[in-house]
Amino acid sequence: MIKLDEFVRNISSCSEPHSHYSDCLKALWWVQKGDWAKAHDIAQEEGTILGDWVHAYLHRLEGDLGNAAYWYNRATRPVKQDESLEEEWKEITAHFLSLEP
């Protein structure tokens, strides 16, 4: 299993995410790399409630809280209000890393 610190190092040292990462991890990778649009496209195309969770986070990051709330609902996740964006990114990323073989 990949650890969060390894994933963060990969973001800073590579120009592309590893091909074996899930689409959700790729979206989270790209948003940290500064490409919100690419991250959004990946999350939207993922097509599951897991992708919806990443999609919700991306709209929260964008500042579109109404749209974020819609996607949190679709993902059956609570709408985040008090948690920092950085904390939420770490929480979501750690979850998806735990699913990696």
C-alpha cells in the first residue's frame, strides 16, 4: 500500500501520475499539481459515488459550495464546512490509497 507521504513526493517529483493509480487518485494528484480542470474531468468521468466524492471536493475547492453540496449528496458523504481543504484532501487521498493493492 502506498503511503500518503510517498504519494505527495510523487506529485512533486513527477510530471504524470503513475498509470496504476485509480482515477480518483489521479484526479487528486492533478489538483495538487495545479490542474483543477484535468482533475475535474477525471472525477466527472469516473462515474461512481467514489468519483462523486472527489468531484464534491473539487467544487468545494473551487468555491462553488452549492454544486459541492450536490456532489457530496450524490456521494453519500456529509457536506464539509469546518474541515480545511488541505485536511479534506488528505482524508480523501488516504482513503483511496488504502484501496490500492
